[in-house]
Amino acid sequence: MNKYDTIIIGAGHNGLVAAAYIARQGRKVLVLERRAIVGGSVVTESFGEDFQVDAVWTGGTLRPDIIKELKLALPNVKEKPAFISLQPGGNHLTLNANSIKPFSERDAARWGEFVRFMNKSANILETACATLMPRLPMNFNIREGFGLMELGLELRLAGRKDMLNFIRALPMTAQELLEEYFESEAVRGAVASLGIHSLTLGPMSAGTGYTLIHNWMNRGGLAHVNVGKAGEITSALANAVRSFGGEVRTESEVTSIQIENQVAKGVVLATGEEISAETILSSADPKHTLLNLVGAQDLPPEFVWHTQSIKMRGSVAKVHLQTNGEHGIPAGTIVLAPSIKYLERAYDAAKYGEISEKPYLEVTTSGSTVSIHFQFAPYALKSGKWNVESGTVEKLALDSLAEYFPNLKSSIVNRKLITPKDLEETYGLTEGDLNHGQLLLDQFLFMRPIPGWSNHKTPIDNLYLCGSGVHGGGGVSGASGRNVVKVLK
């Protein structure tokens, strides 16, 4: 048997961040990845000649302190791309003060204050994501309390007004939050789309104020950055792991975690190979890690029940198009979200296990390639199966965009559809949930992944969680991969 100090299951961005920090400390680290390429869902893949796309997450960036501490050669985002909301008649809305004026002079005047509040709120939330959450309602030690003191100080330094408005915003609906700033339905709908992105809720659902701030934090604003370059993030991280002496193995699927007397001892690969280590970290989602790789027989019954109750329920599909370059779609992040009511009706279909006939779409381009984020396409269809219904998503997406970009269909050379089922089977996202668990009020801070287990630990000694399903995770940031290292010290 090979033996390492630390084994990390999954070479997604959080797993690689954790591996790099641990390897930098001089420990013998092994990262095991099921697929032939690293990256997990933060990956740029080829689906044909000259057909390179960010398969799941669009671009993104790690937290600046992670980039600095690991000395990663990643691009620094200087200019924010445009964020454009498609409107009937071709009078599209670019989200900035000048372009908002034709829709509402009052909203244009309020735009600067809204952006200031969102940036301030994102900074507070980023501090929260960097803070280890105590195992409430369990007793917590002084070390865990220091993190909460820092968070409290950050809140206090924000000023009384911003502090109270931030706390108010978290449980609010995106609709309620935006109605306090804007009167134009076009502006409200465009911004509200960020509050439901990758989430199976509508903008009239409680807690979408929180997800609006969360997604704003990860993107650094409304629009995606580094489009077409998601793979550069995880490639740079894998190189950093190796430069610090760590090892990354692809095509090495972990099928089980070896447990002896409630202590993790190693892993077993699909080939039958056994590898032992003093510490096991899993960047896979909590359900897969605990119910499949460990198994209910080695876990307390109540803990198993809570794990089974984690809400996943993904509802995102991806339509990637290779074109001849004549698609007519402008650069930036383009959304089909004309109003809050439109978004809510799109979500209504998902409530009943149906594909939205008038979906919320988010479109990005990278050269001649076009990527379409489609909501809502529920993982659990009420009738039909994804191998039959996949064509429906593609047709709805193209028909919806053809109204605004008439040359799109004729420009298509090749295409790739990724369904929620594909997200599970290919990218290891249980129920197609991009965030390893929905970003809901009952699944954030000390309640993520489940109450009482928010500090990366599990009932199995020496087994820790470090993926997007734990506190700090969700989207592309690397925060949960960095935080787990604080627990191991």
C-alpha cells in the first residue's frame, strides 16, 4: 500500500486549493481525480476542433489572497465586461447609469448607491466566507470564537446603516430588495437574474437577496469575468500543487473510503488499488462523500438523516455552440430576464418538474463559441427522461434567442448540450446541483452542509469536507478549500 500524509478526493478548484496549501507546508499530498482532466466543474473542454468552452462554470476567479499566497499566474481583471439585458424591440439595457436613463432617470440616479451597497455587502459576505463557522448548536472553543469576533468587527466597521441593511437583505426576496432601489421592471428583472442564477428558486422567494449578494461577490459585480478561461484557474492550481511537491493523479476514481473504528485510514480506487493516508479530504459533494464513499453503516443515524435531507435539486442545463463567428451576439454577459414576473414564471415550471418554455437564459461568448446557461430544466422531470427531453432544451434556447439574434441559428457549426443528468454523471454534481447543495437560508453559514457540522469535520475522525457543499463554498472562489487548512493546523 502507498502511504501519504493527505489524500484529497477530487481535483476541482477547492480540492486543488487545499492540496496546494497543504503541500506548501511540506506534507506528502496526493490528489485523486476521476476524470482524465483536472478541474471538476471549473474546466475548459474541447468538444471538437476549434470548439473550446467553459463546460459548466463560466470563467471566474479565485479570491485575491489565494492567488497571492499560492503565487498563481492568473490574469488580473482590470475592466468589467458589459452586462446586457435583452429587451423587446432591440432597445437592450446595458446595466450602467447612462444606459439606464432611457428606462428611468430615477433608477439611473440610484444606480451608484446600489452598486456601492452591493460591493460593501459582498465584502462583508466574503469575510463571513473566510471565517470558520462554529458547530452551532454544539459548544465551540475560543479559537472558533475569534473568527466570529473578526466577522462582528467587519460588520461594525461597515457602519450602522450598511450593517443593518446587509442583515435585512439576506432573508429578503430579490424582488423586495430591488424594489427599494428601482422602479423600472427592466432594471429589476436584469439584476434579479443574478439572485436566482444556479438556484432552483424564483426572485419572489425568501433568501434570494442573499444569493444576489453571494453571486455578486463571486463575480465581482454582475458580469462574468475571464470567460473561456475557467480551465486556466484549475490548471494553474494543479501546477502549484506539483511545484510544492504534491502529486495529482487523473483517471483515478475513488470508490470508497476505508474506515476502521470510526477513523478514516485510506481510500480504494475503482482499479482495486488501496492507498492509505493520515488525513482524507473530500472535495466531492457531502451527499456523495458521506452516503456513497463512506456509507450509512459507519455514520450515526441522525447524521445520515440530515445528510439525506440536504437540498440539491439542480435545474441548470448548458447549450454550447460552435459558430462561424456570425452569431451577432455582443461581448459580455447577456441575459434574457426582461422582468421579475418573467423570471418567476420560468421558475414556476420547475416547481412541477417541467422544463420552462420561456426560460431565463444567460449567454456568453468566447471568440466564435457561444455558451447558453438555461434555467429552469429540473433534474427530476415529472414526465419523460433526459435522454428524450434533451432536444427540448436546445430548441427552446435557440428559439428564444432567435428573436433577438436572427443570424444565430444559421451560424451554428457544432453544438454540445449538457443536461442536469450529464452534470451528475460526467462532472460528479449530485442531482445536477452546481453548488453541491442549494444556497438557501437553511443551508448557509453554520448550517452548511448541515447544522452542527459546519467546520469541515465529519463523524469519522481524520475525514474532512472541503468542496462547495461546505461553508464558504458555492460558485468559484476557493474559499472552502482554503478554510479547511485552518482546521487541520
